[in-house]
Amino acid sequence: MVLMKIVVDTNILFSFFKRDSTTRRIITSVEFFEFYTLKSRFDELLKHKEEICVKANITNEDFLKTIHEIRLFVEVVEDEEVKEYSVAAREIAPHEEDIPCFALALALNSPVWSNEKEFKSQSKIKVFSTSDIVNLLFKPV
């Protein structure tokens, strides 16, 4: 049973490349969430492939396998599909490059998972950091 759709920002996807990361464990094993990102975010990962391989200490082959794995757990939406939300997203996104992420959140009426502190400077879209997600999952009842 899915309780919540969540838009995954690029910095969260970067964290997925570390095999033992909390991010990877959440995305691959928590069934309460349905994760979404944009095609442009995957383009960004590919653009930073070398940097990711170095920081995550993985090979090019591992990188490609991980990209495939992310696609198994994170629904990829074409940027064009959320274009109509861009004007509203422009008003709340902290940076120009974040407009598509906020447009997707508006389209899905869902929160964003990002560790970028500036995302929380607006009040229209709920933003969760990784620690917020962990607290949400493991807070005492």
C-alpha cells in the first residue's frame, strides 16, 4: 500500500550510488512511498558520471547498473509532462534549475525529498531531507 508519492531531487539520486547509503535503503525497501523524478535529472546524473564514479568509488559498469536499478524504484517523468506547472514552480523554486523539480511536485501534489536547505525556504511544497524521512519512518507511535 502506497501512502505517499515523493519527488526525488538530484542530490538524493546522487546518494543512491553509495551502496550502503540510507538513501538507497529507503528507496529500495520502503513500500510506503512511490518515488518520482524527471528525465532531466537522469541527464544530470549522466553528465556527472565521472564525478559520481570517483566519489562513490564505483566503475563505469557499476554506474550503469545503478542507473538501471534507480529506474526500477523511481518513476521517471518526461519534463514536458509538467511544463504547465512551470510558471507556478518558478515562484517557489529557490534556483532556476530547480523549477522542473517543483513543477513535478505541483503536478503530483506531492512533497519533495531533497537535502538542499534552500528548498525549505518556501511554504507551498513540503520538503523532506533524508533525516526527515528517517524520522518519519522510525518515529515512535
